[in-house]
Amino acid sequence: MPLTCTGSDPVILSPMKADLVVRGGRIFTAEPSASFIDAVAISGHRIVAVGDEAETAVATSTHVIELDGALATPGFIDAHVHPATSGLDKLRCHFDEADDADSAIEIIATYATANPDRPWIIGAGWPQSWFQNGCPARELLDRVVPDRPALITNTDGHGAWANSKAFEVAGITRATLDPPDGRIERLPDGSPQGTLHEGAIRLVERHAPEDTVDDLEAGLLRGQRELLRYGITGWQDAIVTEKIHEAYLRIAGDGGLIGRVVGAMWWDRNRGLEQIHELVARRERTAERFRPTSVKLMLDGVVENFTASMLESYLDESGQSTGNEGIDFIDPEELNEIVVFLDDHDFQCHFHAIGDRGVRNALDAIEAARKRNGPSGNRHHIAHIQVVHPDDIGRFVALEAIANAQPLWANNDDYQTELTRPFIGEERFRRQYPFRSLLVDGARMGMGSDWGVSTANVMEELHVAVTRIWTDDQEPFGPDEALDPIDALTAFTAGSAYINHAEKDTGSIAAGKLADLAILDRDPLREGSFRETQVAATIVGGEIVYEGK
Ligand SMILES: [Zn+2]
């Protein structure tokens, strides 16, 4: 810093000259002291000055980014995302250009014709709303892929669509039993209908060629490009398998990893505590910008196929209880033991919990760890938090459990109106995604996209976080739970940085921090909305790594 004090007068010893100065608009800092400043100066990888002092750091050699009234923010940190597999999906059969079942089928037909040598047709990304009851039939797929197996997962990855050839190769008939963690959708005669839910996907998938590390490396590079274009400069990868781990190390080794990443290593629920040895060994395999220090525990499925774990039963179409309360992917007693153990080994637990019993199981397990191990700095966090029982809201702050919100889902889309509302009833419907209640109660919150389940576009997610509306014809979804824009921005920057144990260096704009910033094309807090806003440039460590057209 150029200032030093002698007596009472500050004396400028050497005027600082910055490499890069951003000015000419508002800069959101995510710092408690001042939410907005009007200039930031960067030298090398770090922020060296903010405000007036940054303005005076402009020299002839300084690169100046004039905001022209637009907003700049700390680089966004996506606390739950799957860049390797989602990037890979973009390199395969995907439905970005489709808007209904017919166009999806056409895309599959075109892809199959264009790829005659692929032994399987693998793809992803159809929404359940395109098909009756969310369950596409195998005959539809047979029409365009009759000769080889096809397996195409839906947008959330909790369901998949297979053709007759795939069922044949997997040996699935009317005699095949459902696995304990999933369901084969069936025709009245018991034969497979074409849709597989949750763990049943594996019955087919295990016969398909596995993704190689090369595939995943290509996917991760493609995925990183997608994240950078949305101003995302760091993330928590929500499922790091051994191969994805390897892909990160390779890319980082080649100097190609730009984002700052914490990896959540997959907990194999079909194995026991002995897998801790592998996780401990893998935790040592780090690289610059990649630290696999978290463990992902998948506690339940999703509401739309009745696999989210609920405290009370799902309803049938006439509103009567079905007796089905969903699935606990990990038995709660066993979960307590696992979390006590992981916490004791200084791992962070990253839970997937959708239903109110899933969320409660996660909180109970964290409580068990607190009781047994005392306080820890492991910062366990619960992703998705769709249905939360009111009694559990206050437990987040008490247990230092962090809410990891995917705000885009909190709108009245078809998933909600057609596949959720009738089957969980009004009372539970109304208490979904209680983001504001959690914040008001004092809970910490980070945010993420869950891309490829949803878009990685932070602006679209923030739009729903603050309005609870996606399309303008929608009724707001639980409008009391809408967030103040400053709170939402803070969650997607400083909040997620905290989850990643990265708040000392990232997540906010202050002198001394790493220069990770997103430059927007307008100031959505003053003009238009987040939804209309684009990211104009992304800066990581003082380098411009993405520039919009
Ligand atoms: Zn996910």
C-alpha cells in the first residue's frame, strides 16, 4: 500500500500504479462495511485499492474498464454444480434447441444418423413436462433408434428414458424386481414402459460404455467455458468421482483450470465406512485451484417422481394419502454414524436433501456430529432444501448448517403446478424453498445452479430469487420468501465463498483479495431486471477470461 503514517499526516511514499482499474459505475462489494464502491484497482492477481484510492492508481499503462453505469460484482461462486458431466452432455445428444417431445425425438434421430459408429446413443436433458405423467414410452425412442441401445436422462438426472434394445441388453423384463433405491416404470402387464427412476437407471446404465477420463476432461473444459461466461469464477463440484477427480488434476496440471474449485467426492451409499481411507487419500491429491475437501451425501430423490423423502405421505390424484413417504437413500441411523465419522476426519458434508424428512435427516446427522465431536469448522451444507418443516428452520443457525439454495426452482413452473402441487397438498406446497425465512432466522446461505439440472446462468437464478417468478404470466411462488437483491447477491458471492472455505481470498471486493470479478452489461438494481442482464466480462486473478460480444 502506498500510504504510511508519520506523526498525524499521511505521506504518500510512492503513488500506486494499477494494472487494471474498473470504474464508471457501481461495484457491489459483498462486504458488510460498504455495499457499493465506485472503483477498484488491480495489480497482478489481487485487488490493491478500492474507491477514491483506486481512481488515483490509473497510470498511462493501466488498462481501464469503464462500466458506463453498469454494475460489477465479486465473481460468482456456484456452490452446487456439475460442470464435467454437464459439459459432456453439451458435446453429446442434448436438447438445448428443443421445446417439446416431437422436436426432442427429431434431435435424437438426427444425432443417431450422424453417429452411426456409436454403439449406444447416450444423451441428457429432456424435461418431464414434455411427456404424459413425465414418463416417455420406449416405443417413441424405438421409432428413431431401433437398432442399438439408447439411454437418455432427463434434466434433473433422476429419471431416464430407454428404448427396447436397452432393456433387452440389460435383461430387464416384467420379472425384474425394482432396486431398493429406484423404480422401473411399467405397463399394466409389468413389462418396462420406457422410463427408469433413480437407482433403476443403473440397471441399464451399467451396460453402456463408461465415460472415460478423456471424455470427462473434454466435458470439464466445455463446462468451465459455460461457467465463465456467466461470471462464475469459483464453484463446488457437487459430484467428484475418481475419474472427474483425475480430469481436474489433468486440466490443472496443464494450466487449464481457471475457476477456483472445491470438489465434493461422492459417498458410495452401497459401501460402508471403510471408504473413508480412499477419501482421505484422494483429499491429498490436490492441484492449484482444486481442493477435494468435501463429501457428497445423496439423501433422497425428487418430489416429481415421489422419491424425495417426506415426513408425511404423498397424495394421489384425488388428494388421498398414498402411504408412500419417498425413499431415504441412506438409512438415518447409518447416516448419523457416517456424518460423525466424516466430521471427525475433517471433511465437509455436502448433502442433497429435497424432502422435509431428507432435510431433517441431514440436520439430525449434523447434530449427532456436534454432540459427539464438538464444534468443527467443517461448514456442512444442505443443498436444495425444497420442503423444510417449520420446526427445522431454526436448527440451521443452531447447528451452523449452511443453506445451499438453488433459487431458480422457486417458481410456478410445470414441475410445481402439475408434478408437485397435487401430490404434496397445499400446506407443504406453500412452504417450499423458504429462503427468506432461513435468512431472517440468521442462517448462512450460499447459492448454486445445479447445472445441468438447470441453467448455469446466475442472472436467471437471481431473478427468481428476488421475484419468485420466472415467466411473467406466473403467479409469484411463495412471494414472502423472495430475497432482497443485496441478500441474493451476497449469497451467490460471499455466502458460497464461505461454503468453499475461500472467503479470505474471494467472494467479496476489498483490498488484498484476489481480483475475481463479474462485469455486468447494466445495473439491474437500477435498470431492468436480473433476467435481462448479461455478463459482459469475467475476471479471474486480474485476468479477463471471458468477454461478451
Ligand atoms: Zn446436483
